[in-house]
Amino acid sequence: MRLEELKALCEEYPVCIPVRVAARFLGVAEDCLRAAIDQNKCSFGFSWRLGERGGYKIPTLAFASWLTKGCMPLDF
């Protein structure tokens, strides 16, 4: 696990992580991550649509918890 990188990511984005940043961290394409979120395959993110508009959210705590399987170090 790349805990130091994850910690730095959480410090830089304490509330929500942009999809492009999460995709880069995971080593996947942004479109693939968005598709997985849309299909409810990613428990750490969600999307919404309102007419032609839509968006994605990846809460930082959910992302970090998913990556560490809920066992984040205490000094995190």
C-alpha cells in the first residue's frame, strides 16, 4: 500500500478527491472510473444527473477507507 502517497492525497483534498486525481492514483482512465461509479461498482464514489447536467463526488474519507479496507493507521 502506498500509505504516504495516500496521506498526502488526503491532506491535499481533505473533503473530496477529483475524479482525475483518483483515477491517476488508481492507475485507471478517468472515463473508466466514471463508468464504474455510474454503474455503482465503486463504493467510494457517486454520481448524479439533473437533465443534461451531472457530476461525480469521491469523498476523501470513503476513498481512503476503501483503499485501506477500513484499517487506516491512527496517525493518518
